Amino acid sequence: MTYTTQLQNGNELNRLYENDRPVHEWYRFVLSFPPHLVRHYVEKLGVARGQLILDPFCGTGTTLVEAKKLGIASVGVEANAMAHFAASVKTDWDVEPGELADFGQEIAARLNGSVPESLLAGNSNYFGVSVHRGRLRAFDAEQSRLLIKNSISPLPLHKVLTLLDAIEQHKAVRLRSYAKLALAKQTVKEISNLRFGPEIGVGKLKSDTPVLEPWLIALDNMAADLLEHHALRHTPAKVFLADARDMRKHLSPRSVDAIITSPPYPNEKDYSRTTRLESVLLGFISSREDLRRQKQKFIRSNTRGVYKADEDHKWVQDIPTIQALADAIEERRLELGKTSGFEKQYAKVVRLYFGGMARHLSDLRALLRPGAKLAYVVGDQASYFRIMIRTGQLLAEVAERLGYEVLDIDLFRTRFSTATKEHLREEVLLLQWNG
């Protein structure tokens, strides 16, 4: 089975347009799929007001925000607590923009009076709290172990934690979520030492950097975006913190008209690392046990998220193409003499990934209206010993076996792999559920 419909201007479609930044830019993943790709498929799938869009891997809410901008009701499911929080805040526009701006100024006045932060950067008495060595506020030992080393320097972290406390203590409970999301965004983007390229790592260490000023800028931008979209504030949008393989407890049967989503791809990317600093900062994870519980709700797409009790591989044990792919990866491992714990898991991850997606698609069927159309943005991978994984083609086969009609596989764009010297395809798998 081969589908090769080419999206017009595929490379252009991957770019975030300037006029798409409002709301989407409150907080987003570096490689999030772009809002105008959502608009393209809203139009192509014929989704209209009065219908419901579901994004079962909603991440930071790109599909939900774009649906809300179009006046279309939406619902999202996300297992990463930080991403769920971001999507929830980004789709709640029912606050007064002026109140949000005032919130920021009240916090600033409480912390600094009228003294500009630029005059206080590096000062030993910042935010009215002595910061002599040994008295800096910091994460505890267990929280610190969850982070990439040197994610954030001691003095900037002290400032961030002091600001977070001030936010938590403010009487306007309704506005705290916006303030915390703005702080999470700016902590990662402006204050921390992290860099993304596209993998997360540590760049130049910042011994000190402004904190209050970038946070106020982010909060003011939120207020401006809320004012711009005020008329659409009542368009329904809801986000559930849940596993995409077990959604029926949260959504009504036969309630979904369309799906536009981008699930994880089978590779060695640990998606929990992308949000680790802000997840610890806002208290979504505080221990390795918290992290393990969160990862267990993820589709198994990398070896760092595999657990002894996992059984999703059973969902694809009778699909020869997937078994042959996993066997080829294991044969290559043995041929190369690779014996690390991670490398021994590569074949298992492939079976668990496609099995988890089969389980998701099976669970989903009860939620779809007859005639519902689905768009899944997925990509080829060659992470495991340079053996190509044609994700879209294999998911199409899984979906057909579960009763879905495969309408097409649109070529979104290609990326050249220097390792395999092949072009990796990013595609949009189009399905229909006929009931």
C-alpha cells in the first residue's frame, strides 16, 4: 500500500507564521506542528462549527487553540502533566485582559517596589531576600536529580522560586495559572541554560539574568492576545490529563467528528525531558516515582519509557510487517555485537509502539461518529541501527485491520538523514471511521 499525495509547499507549511503567534506562543514545544497545518486539515476534512475536534495527543494545545480561533469546539487528551497544564491555560480565554496585566504589576510592586530589575541584576539583596552564598533558594536533592545538570544557575533559580511564591500567594486564584505558565515559558526560554537544537541540552551558563522583566513581558503578551480573541472566549475547549489508549472514561460515545493530531514517533527521544525543568518547577513531578507514573501513561516510543509489565506488543503480534521490522532490528543488533541495555530494547520498543497505537485506535472507535475523519501527523525514523521505520505506512496497516478506511497519506515534508543517506518522510495519515 503506497499513498504519495504531496502537500503543496510542504516545507513552507512547517514554519510558524507571524500572525499565528498569538496564544500559540504562550508556551509551545520547539518542534510543534504549525497552526496553519491544522487549518489546512480542518478545511480538507470539512470540519465546521457545531462539530467536535479531538486531539488525543494534544501536547501544548496547537490543534485546540486553532480550533478555538475558528470557533469550533474541541477536546484534548494529554498524558504529560506540564503539557496538559499549558493546553488547559491556552484554551481558557474567559478572563479580563486588564486584570491579568494588573496582576503582573502588583507582583512586581510587591517584590521590587519601583526599582527596575535591570538595576538589581546581580545585586546581593534581590527581591528583598538576602542571597549570600548558602542562602539561595533551590530545588531539593530529589528534584535536582530529575534535571539535566546545569539546567538553571543558582541565582536565576532563586529569583524564579521567589517569583513563583509571590504568584502562589496572590489572592487572584483565577489568574495564577496564566502567571505560572508565563513563568514556565520564560524560565526555559530566557532564564535557564537550556538550548534546543532540536534535542534538549545545556548551552552557555548564565550566572545571573533578569527574571521579573521577561515574565512581565510574557504576561502582557497574554493580556493582548486575550483582548484580541475575546469574542471567541466561550467556544468550548476541554483538556483531560489521561492516557490516549484509555479515553472512553472521559469522552461520550459517538461524540467526535474529526481528529487532527501528532502522536510521538518511534525513536530514542524521551519526550518527558523536553518539559523536565518546568515540570519540576511547577510541582508536576517531584520524584522519580512521579516521573515513572507519568511515563507509564505515554505511548512507548523510546527505550527510557519501557517497563517490565508492558503488554501493548500483543496488539500487533499477528501483523507480519511489524514483526519482520522488529526482527530485522534485533538481527542487526546481534550482527553489530551491541549489548547495552538500551540497544537490547530497540526491537521491543517497535512492537510496543505500534501495539500502543493499535490499542489507541481500538479505544477510539467507540468515541467516533460514523463518517468521522482523522488526520495523524507522523514521521519516518531510522534511530534503531539505521533501519528505516515507515511509520505512516505501518500505522495505515494497523488502522485497516481495526476497521478504519485509509483515505490517503499526504507527504508533509522530507528531512534528509545524514546517517542513512535517505530522505525521511513526514506524512499525514488520513483515515475515516464508517462505523
